[in-house]
Amino acid sequence: MMYARRECGELPVLVEQYPDWLDYMGAFSGLVGAFLAASAIWYASRQSVNAKRDLARERRTEFELGLLANIRHQMSITKFQHLAGYVGALIVDATDETDLPVLRAIIGIKSGPLGILRKEKIKQSTSVIHQQEEERMRVATEEVDAAIQRRLER
């Protein structure tokens, strides 16, 4: 309600003011603006969480690829010696034999039943120690290459 004044010093007259379409449009645009702002904040927070998760995954993959490259390089120099630290850092769960089961059994670090079984099959398949060593090296190299490929395909 508004009061209108008269010029002559008379009492003010009470004037009713009804909302028109501009008032409704202003209220509606305010609500739309608030909704858009809340949506933008929600979307930004969701993107932030996704970016942090992706960054952590990328760092882990880069770390694992570096370890696998070091394992491959070390195998080309010293065969199966000096690999324990690399394999120990790479393998988090000793029960998961997805990565390097035979190599883990050969060097005796976090080996599982599958790797030990495959290692014994290699030992029984050839009687000459030199051939056993070559076959173990071939299988271990294939395992490292397969582990690298799996990480590149993620």
C-alpha cells in the first residue's frame, strides 16, 4: 500500500498498488537465476571431484608404467636379479595374480599359487637348465609386456 499526498495539506489518501507483469517477471527471473547459480555450483563441484579422481588414476598409472619399464630394463641387464624392489612396489595385493605371476614366483616376491604352478610347469617341460632359464625369461618378458599393455589400454 502507498499513501498519496494532496497539495492542500489534507490527509493522505490510501492507494492500493497491485503487482503487475513486471513484478512477476522480476520474481521469476530471480528464481531462475538462483536455480542456474546452484546448478553451476553443483556442476563445478562434481567436475572437481572427477578431475581429482582422474588425476590420481593417471599418477598411479604413470608410476606403474615407470616400474614396469624399470623391471624390463633390469631384466635385460641382470635377468632376474635386483627385481624384488620394483615388483614389491608394483604389486599391492599379493593375492591378485593379474600382474606378473610367473616373475613373482621366480624371484620369490608376493608369489601366488598360479605363478608357482606355472613356474613348476616350465621347470618340468625342459630338462636342460639353460633352456629352463630361457623359457622363464621368455614368459616373464611376455608378462611384463602384457602388464604394460593393460595399463596403456586403461
